[in-house]
Amino acid sequence: VQLQASGGGLVQAGGSLRLSCAAAGSIFRLNSMNWYRQPPGKQRELVASMSSLGRMNYVDSVKGRFTVSRDNAGNTIYLQMSSLKPEDTAVYYCNVKQWYGPGTQVTVSS
């Protein structure tokens, strides 16, 4: 399965970005999916997840600021990020089962 991520970029603190991750077929509707991130010099961490039934979970540091969603067809997932902070700077990866997207850079300036 090939995942294609987009939507990263440079934003000032307090700003917003929306990441997208597209795949062929309805893989995101049939499986749990995740967003990970890897800050510079740190380990990759799980940021947000959505189960096949639509249950969402978030790491405490992004609760209330990030929202994970998917389209009705189940072939695109999103991570809406608001009130961004410099510590959100990282490469963000979408993931479903054993497949990871290529990563998209998010940089938040102070």
C-alpha cells in the first residue's frame, strides 16, 4: 500500500495546518490509522489515532488542538492542527497497519 502525505510547511506559533494522507482503496475505513511524529533528535511518537469504528485518541500534548478525521470513502485521512507550538515541530507520518507514509515536515516558528 502506498501512502501519500501532504500539507506540511512552516507556520508561526498559534497558526494552523492540515495534513492529508491518501491511499488507494478504503483502507482507512477498514483499519485503525495513526499519525506519528518525530521531532529533531527525538524518537518517533504516536500523536493521534482513529479506530475503524471512528474512535479517536490523542497524546496529551495535542489534546484540544489536533483533530484526526477521514473522508467518507475511507481513502484519505487528515490531521487538523491548530494553536501550533514550536514543540510541535517534527516530521509527521501517517500509518496504517505496517505501512507508513513518506513523512511531511511541520515547522512552527516562535
